[in-house]
Amino acid sequence: MQFSANIEKLKPSATIAVSTLAKKLAAEGRDILNLSGGEPDFDTPAFISEAGIEGIRAGRTRYTPPAGLPELRKAIAARLSEQAGRELDWNGVVVTTGAKQALFNTIFTLFGPGDEVLVAAPYWTTYPDLVNIARAEPKAVFGDESRDFKVTPQELEAALSENTRGLVINTPSNPTGAVYSLEELEVIAVWARDRGVWLVCDEIYRNIYHEADRTAAPSILELPESAIGDLVLIDGVSKSYAMTGWRLGFSYASAEVSQKFTALQSQMTSNVSTPSQVAALEAFTNFDEARASIEKMGIAFTRRRDLAMSRIDELLPGVEYTRPSGAFYVYFRVDSFFDAEVQDASAWCSRLLEEKGVALVPGAAFGDDRWVRMSFAASDEMLEDAFSRIAAMVGAAETT
Ligand SMILES: Cc1ncc(COP(=O)(O)O)c(C=O)c1O
């Protein structure tokens, strides 16, 4: 069958594919530890869910403006203004169906045929695919492993061409958990500004931060305004508030650009589900409860992060991993376990799922199939069990 050139390079999300297979095997009765997903294992905090339910009862079930309820956009702008330490215009906020739609709006609006978009790698699997959907060219730029893969202006400069129009970075990073410092963000922002390159900065994991020096990862918005050129900030409630199923994210950009995003969205999906907006409004305005729930989940995530690192050190000695300073993934290298049959992380993950029932995401999804990503948004027991099974498989492989 003939399809349009629009979807010539389209493929389903690699991370969702693994997770779906793991869920299918579990449904068939297999004992599966699914550590491939990208969502918190907590329920949405009750104060947020209740607000959504109350919204439905109160009849808040009709269309809203496509860019979202004005009160929600204002509440998000107030949160971002606090983050930035300066007043930000709420007309720059567009509420979207998950951060994914904010990224789609951004990439589809700003880039097209003939444009190149640099993607800091390893990257979240969706970025290059969205660039492909826009029929622009994604170009992965790998940071050095010694810097937890964070990219530098020098590496970006080497990848620059006359067609470069954009750069996508993600901090804290999915899959590595690496977090850019403010200084690192500043030199990248200045580089993008000076080169006239759009900077798309995805900070969806900002509130899941494991280091003791701050309560949240540094944000691009904290930089002096003069350091920032053309910027789109991406964020949402999926990870911070365990609201993946409510489908609510947002972008922040200039009011002019946001009007374009809104026009695009008005032709596609219109507004985000109204009860979800009402629930998110509570998350952005009930500060005490919001802070308490972020802290509660954060404590668990940090404990599990420490557990995951110590189990790698103990049970998989010599295996390299990036220290996750944020998010809930540990990214580790498995090519030392390859053998005659298993020559890449995709095959290694298939073997692990088949033989030991542990689902991880192979690095092919993130641009380097020597690595794998494990989500530690799971109980301590599950993580312990997963590492024992991995160690058992690796041990068995060594003796054969
Ligand atoms: C880096 C990153 N950005 C954006 C998203 C999309 O989040 P959502 O569409 O649920 O808001 C995800 C989800 O896994 C992600 O990992």
C-alpha cells in the first residue's frame, strides 16, 4: 500500500514497544519484571485526582480555548516566573496533550524539509522521530562518556552546518539521568543564540532531582535573559505529579511562536481534556500539597537510585553506568556481555526478557546499542530481584 511521504520514516515508539511486549508476556502469565516503562509507579496524588473528579461533577467537561484554560496558563506562567526569577508572559504558555504534543507542536512548527536539527545524544527516542515526521533531518550529537554524555558547544559546533536550525536538549536526561549545571546550560544557550539556532529544552524531569544541593534540577529559565536566544521550554505534569495518563504538558515560548503552536493544535486536538486541566490547575496552585507529594516521591526515587547504583557496583562489577542525578533511569553498558549470538543490546534485552523475564530498553532506542536503560520507578524488591536475575544471566553466559 502506498502511504504519504509524511510518514516515510515513521516507526512506533521503541520504548513503548518493549513495554507493550513485557505487558503482553505478563498477561500470558509469565513472571515479568517490567523496568522498561517511563512512568512513576505512584498513583496521582489524591489532592490532584480529587480536583479532577470535582471538576467533572461541577460540569467542567466542555471545550476550553485550544491553548488551555487561561487560569491554568497563568498558574503555569507564575510557576515558571518563579523558576526564572522574572515575570514571564502567560501568553507564552500552551497547554498540550502531554509534553509529547508540546514537542510535536514545536518541531513541526519550527522545522521542515531541508532543515537539520541537532539532538543531544543519547536522546529520548521520540525526538529524532518527531524531526523525521516534520521531514527535517535529525542529527545526533553525542557528548563524551566522561561527562555523562552531556554535550558541549565544541561538539555542537562540529556538528553545525548551514542547514542547522535547531537543537534539542533534555535535562535531567532520559535515558542517562545526567543533569546539566547552570554553567553548562549557559554556554549551550549562548552558542545557540549566537548561531541563530532554536533551542528546545525539555525539562520534564526537573522536579525529580537526586542531589542534595538544590530541590530541583537547574532550569534554562534561570539563565540571564540576555544569554537566551530563541527558546522553547518543554515541561508537563506526567513525571512530577505521577499524571502520565491525564495527558497534560506545556510549552513556554514567545507569545508569537505560541500563537502558531495554538493554531496547529486547534486544527489537530484542540484543548487538552478539560478535567485534566482542572486537575493540573490544582497541582500548580496548591503549593503545600504539591511540594509534599514531589518530596515524598523524590525520597523514594533517590533511595532506589542509590540501590540501583550499589547493585550494579556489587553484582555487575566493571559495568559502566552514568550517575543518575535526576529522573528515574539508570543507563548502563552491556557490550562486555555480548557473545556469538548476542551482538547488540537489542538482542541482549530480548535474551534477558526471554530467559529471565526482565524488561529493559535497549540503547538502540537512544542512539547507542551497547547500552541499556533500566527504570527504577519500581519497588525496592522488584529492583533487587531484577539485578539478581541479570547477574544470574550474565554469570551463566560467562560459564558457557
Ligand atoms: C524526556 C521526555 N520528554 C517528554 C516525555 C513525554 O511526556 P508526556 O507526553 O507524558 O508529558 C517523556 C516521556 O517519557 C520523556 O521521557
